[in-house]
Amino acid sequence: MTVIDIPGSKSVTARALFLAAAAEGVTTLLRPLVSDDTEGFAEGLGALGYGVRREADAWHIEGRPAGPGVETADVYCRDGATTARFLPTLAAAGHGTYRFDASAQMRRRPLGPLSTALRELGVDLRHGEKDGHHPLDVHAAGVKGGALTLDAGQSSQYLTALLMLGPLTAEGLDITVTDLVSEPYVEITLAMMRAFGAEVRLDGRTYRVAPTGYTARTYGIEPDASTASYFFAAAALEPGRSVTVPGLGTGALQGDLAFVDVLRRMGADVEIGDTATTVRSTGTLRGLTVNMRDISDTMPTLAAIAPFADGPVRIEDVANTRVKECDRLDACAENLRRLGITVHTGPDWIEIHPGTPTGPVEIATHGDHRIVMSFAVTGLRTPGITFDDPGCVKKTFPDFHRVFDTFTRTP
């Protein structure tokens, strides 16, 4: 059995950075993820006048409940969706003029529902080019609060950003949600907000957030469950292999740990303990139909091992994967077809038929870290797989290729 230490969760690190910046006092984050996304978030906080001091295994953030420490700032959000959506929302609670821009990839990703919601709350927010996309200017004068209706069917990050803003408003927020994707990510948000002293409750489809502010604390970042999915999938795929990931157990915040339940349905041996999760191959992978709406970041992982199942694998209700770093449904289908696999797709589904992928093939990554890491698993049984942009894994796991290679060479 191989034990793999997975880097810290990107989702938890990003939320922790927002909450720490908004809290009264100095927060220490233990074992934060160090990657392009999280470093970009920390850099953005620095540009906004928040104190950020980084050590090897701990980051210290000096909170500013009143908002950014500067009156003007230009913030570059890189490729980070959490940076691009959370930081403008955080800045809106302060007083000043703040300009946000991002990479070409992030400029293509939508912000519209969040922009509309912030405007409904009285925030003077202006898009510089295409409405609902970066770049944007926030002319901040604090947020009174109130009630609003939100469609979070494209991304749960819209709701997360507004929820975290709630305690910083003068009167609190009532957010009624008409549609919501990736709901477990919202559960992460709520748990973390409460850990920092917020009061929030769910009344039907309305989230009621009190104007409590936040209190600084020391907060440990758990391993990234989405990243762990590649190692779990590799263990399920390769006969005789097993992997244990410490730090992800029954009390884990991240819903993406439910990916191992999909592997269990396919025939893998799965054990979720109090403090770790283990996946073992049984030598069999069964076909299945699975709804992955709540764990859609692991859709490419399942797609990458689907050809090795004994029947078709159909993944449903994942339309939101079309507006990620790339159109992941089409990217998975395109690359699987290059490998000689029969694939069918629809607006929110993909069906992959059994087959033997054949190389050599260069995977078209579209600059998406999850496409690279997923098809690295396919490469365990397909000699000759290469990537047109292997370095894009720096977004969440800069050392992925070395760690994965070491893992797969370990008996």
C-alpha cells in the first residue's frame, strides 16, 4: 500500500484567504496550497493592502474588517476563478476604486450572475469590455446588505462569494437561490464561515447571513480531494495497486471525496476511515451511469479511466464543466476519440464506450490542469501519451508529474 501526501485544497485555501483578510486580527493558515492560483490570490490581497506573510508551511494574514488598506489598486487575477470572483466581492466591502483583470483564459469565463447580484446590492461595478467578464472596476463604498435572488447554476462560486460578503455588510444578506451546482462546495463555505465566527442559516432555498464580521484564528487546510482523485483512479485502474491518502476521512469538508464512492460502484475496494481514505484495485472496473453534478471537477478523472470499464460509462448533469478552464466535456471527448475510443456527448452528458486506447497521442490540454492530470491516469495503460502543455498543472499542483511518476513506479 502506497501512502500519498496530497497538497492542500485549493478551494479551502482560497476561502480561508478571503475569511482571514476579512477577519479581526491575524490568521495563521497551516499547510495552505502553494500553486499559481493561491499565490495569485495572496498577491492580489497584497495589492489591496492586506498584510500577507508566507512561510514554508504557514501563511499569516493580517485582517482588515473595514476593507482594503489602499484607496486604489490594480489586481491581476491570473487564471484563478476564485481569485477573479472572490477578490472583487471582498473589495466591494471597503472604500476605494479597484480594477481587476485576468488572463485570456479567465476573461472567457463568466461573472455575470455575481456582477448582477453585487449591483443589486448597490455596488458600483463596471465591466471594461464585455459585460459579465473581466476586466472590471469596483468603485467601493461599503455594502448595506439586503435581499437578493441568485442563479448559481453555472458556478457555486457566485453564491460562495456573496455568502462570505454577508458578515461584512451593515445589515446582513438574504440570498434566495433559484439553481445551484456543486452544492458540496457551498457546504465547505458555510462550515468555514462558521469557523471564523459567522452566523448563517438556510431557510428553504434562502441563505440568511447575519452582519457579525469575522474573528481571526489558526486554521489547518485539508488535502485537496479533487487532486486525490487522480491517485484514487490510478489505484482502482491498476491490478494489485492501492493508495491511502491521509487527511481525507469521514470528517472531510470537500464533497469531491465522494469520487471514491463512484469507484466503489465500479468495483474498487474503498475504505473511508476517520483520518484517511484507501482505494484498492480488485482487477475489475464496471460500467455505470452516474450523476456528477455535485462533484463535476472529478468528471475528467472518471472519463479518463472509463474506456477500461467492462461497459459504457455515462456521466450526466455536468453542463457546468463547459465553462471551466475549458469546455471539459468537449475536451475529454476530443482526446478520447484521438485515442480511438467511441464517445457520445450531449449538452450536459458524456457517454464513453469500452475500448483499448492507442497511442502515441498528444493530448490537447486547452491549458486545463485537470485535463493533464486526468489523462496522466489513462497513460498508465496507454504508452505514448504526451501533453501539449504539461506545465499548466502549476495552477493547482506544480509538482504533479514528479509525484505521480514516483507513485506509479512504487510497487
